[in-house]
Amino acid sequence: MGGVRVSRRTLLGGAVALTGAAVTLGVPWVSVADPPAAMPYPFTLGVASGDPTPDGIVLWTRLAPDPLAADGRGGMADRPVLVGWEIAEDEAFGRVVARGSAVARPEDAHAVHVEVAGLRPRADYCYRFRAGTETSPVGRTRTAPAPGARVDRLAFAAASCQCRQDGFYNAWAAMLGDDLDLVVWLGDYIYESPAASALGRAHLPATEASSLADYRVRHAQYRTDPDLQAAHAAFPWAVTVDDHDVENNWAGDVSQRDGEPDDDPAVFRLRRADAYRAFWEHLPLRRAQRPVGPEMLLHRRLAFGDLVDMHLLDTRRFRSDQDPAHPRDPARTLLGADQRAWLWDGLARPTGRWNVLAQQVFFAPRDLAAGPSVALDEDSWDDCAVERDALRDHLVAARTPNPVILTGDVHAHHAVDVLADFSDPGSRPVATELVTSSISSGGDGAPRFAGDAALLAENPHIRVLDRRRGYVRSTVTPREWRADFQVVDRVSVRGSAARTAATVVVPDGAGGART
């Protein structure tokens, strides 16, 4: 693990010497075993890339010849293994621009995270790994534009919530036809719940995931899906965590209160440490995101030339416990003091024409009850309304250009006007919230459910609502942000095609969306 900078004129021939790899890659000296020539095929979980910068990318794989082994070790022996990697400008690897080796360690479930640097901005690359005589599938990736560079177009997908038990990953298969610079993952990569599926996709282990071995097996099971593997191999991803990556509706050090041992915060912190560890081991994250016990630095920024600044947020680790009786207590928070200061500072010093907040839970107010009564979602920003309003007001005061909020969690597409005054439906929009439906969670959906007409009447700032599964495809230019709400009719069978159910356009400087 680590970073390597390689001149395009002086390429490293083959895997670099072990001592050089240990020094260059920033890992301590260890006795590393070369994989045996007859090693079973280890790349069963595919490859991935993520967190693109103008000169680099994170490359990921995990050695797991038996990915569903109950001990979570993936069929690997308890020893480190040397893994070669290379990145090229062509699929045939005739123009290799960097190659090296990394150490796959048993304490990391033999996952490999390589931070490659020295690449060209806004360039397409192919990459692969090698262990023994086995070679991984080829992945494709793309670096970010140079800082301040004029960018005429950026395309990415926002996606979330892929409970394996609830359906097939038809949305991932459909996405392969899109030309995307990035996939933004907004949480619930796995679900911790016990086995319960009529589709032949029941969870492993069959019990609720709670230990490191459990979470490793659960992640590995999800990663064996061919459509998910293909989406990882096709695009770089930027990922964050939501509740089901650990446990439903957790908040800070407080678990879901269900009478289990992790009702004790000390026990829950141990569980969160295991869940975080497995999450990092299975996704293309940098060394800076490697968990330290129950702590994981998830909030970070990506920049795409002069067009887009992206702020990835963590609305789980630092949040107050849900308290629907006191949503306007000013002490309540989703962000925590440090992350809030970091975000406020970034929004006050933008470099892009569009400023994206990629986060987990519904931002705008949402009254779930018809008539004069009010019912709020306690897991959303409505549960910390003072902080939510302060963030909205900061966007205005800091003159942050073109704020767009990306949200997951609720398993339905929404386009929402974020109003200057939520108590006045006629006030001007100051931002747009784009909420993506789930990839599969919730099973087969429908365009609307009973009661949705009343929901929209209570919430006139919600411009689009569709409850089918899918993702949001955004195409951003200096003039406008176009969001296509992609849907699949069914996830109960594999192969349902995707189509655009609705499109909204946010003109530069407009604040709100046009349908």
C-alpha cells in the first residue's frame, strides 16, 4: 500500500525488488512470500479504482481464492503475499506508464490499495494485478482534470442502497452503457441483516453481521456479483458509509436499541471498528481513510478543474442520537464540530462553478403526514433542523456558487428545491437536492405509492418523485446541471432494462431545478 511516482521514460521493469517496494510504497520490512505457481485463482472479487486526483488514482483488489470462507480469510494462508500491478494507456498494455508491487497482508484480508501518482490529468487508463501466474481482470479508470483547468463536461452517477437479498443489480448492468467520469456511492454498500430472500440471494453468514469475519464474508458475497464487479471495473468510485454498513440507524456511539449486546456503547464501538475495517478492505480508499479502531476519516474533497468541487460528508459517525421530540435543539448535530468547520471553510473558498455535497440522508424538510399534523423522518436532517438551516444559510452568506446536494437512503428518486425559508413555500430556492433511489433495496418498486399525492401536496418543494430502483446520472457543464433519473422496472429478475423516468435541469446561477 502506498504511493509511487514513475517517470514515463523510465519504467520499472516487472515487479520491483522487494526492498525497493517496501521503501517506495511506505510499508515496513516484512518477509513476503511469492504466491505459489499453482495458487488457485485469487481475483474472485474483481478490481476497482477510486478517489481520482489530477495525477493519480487508488487501485484495489483483494486476494480471495475462497471468498466466502466462513473465517473471513478468503481461503488465504496467514502470511503476506507480493502482488504486482501495472497501469497503461491501452487495454493491451502496450503503453505501460507505471508498474510496481504491493504487499497483500493477512491483517488486511489480503486487500491491496495502491495509490498511483504521476499520471496525466483527465486521462483514461487500464490497470491490472498479478499474483503468481494469475492475472486479474482489466479495470478502466480516469483521472481528474488539472486544478483550475477549463472543463466543459463532467458526467457521473449517484447511487446507494444495494441490499443483495432484495434484488438483482440491473442498475449496475445498465450503467455500463454510460460514459461516466465517476460513480458517487452514498452509502449502504452492504446490509447487516440476517438471511431472508426468495430470490436465491440470501445473506452469508445467515446471521446478522456483527464480527470482523461476518462483515468480511458479507462484503465478499456482495463483491462476487458480476454486475457490481463490472461497474467497479468500468469507472472510478468515490464512496462513503451509511447506517447499514454497520447497523440500521446507528448514530455516533449509539447503536439501534434492540436488546443486543451492542446497546452498550463500548460493545458497539468494537462492532463499528470491525465494520469499518471490512468496508475499507473491500473498497478503493486511500491510506488516509484506513480505520483506526472505531474511527474512520470519511469526509474529504475531490476537485474537477474549474467545474466541480465535491465535498463527501459523513453524517453517521459524529451525529447526535435520533431524538424526534427535540429536532430544533441547537446542540444537535449530524456533522460534528470538526467536520462542520471543515465544510464551512471549503464552501467559503470554492474553486469550482458547481459545489456538490455528497451525503447520506434527506436534507430538505419532509412532512410525512397529510393534513395539519407533522411527521418527520428522525434519521434525516429534520432531526437536526438548526444545523441544517445553518448550512443552508451559510451557502447563501458565503456565496457558494451553484450548490447541489446528493442524497441516498430513502429508496426513491426525488428532485427537491432547497428554499431560502422552509416555512415559506414561495421563497426562492438556494440549492437543489438530488436524491437517488436504491440499486435494489426495497425490491421491485413502482412510479408512485398510495399516499404519494398527499405527500407531494404537503411538500411542494419536491419536484420529482419515483419509487422504482435505479440511479441518478448527472451531466454537468458550465451552463447547466442535467440530472436524469434512471429506473429499472424490476429487480426480482436479472436483466430488466433501464430508462430515464424524469429529467431536471439546473441552470447556472438558478438555485432550483426546472422539470
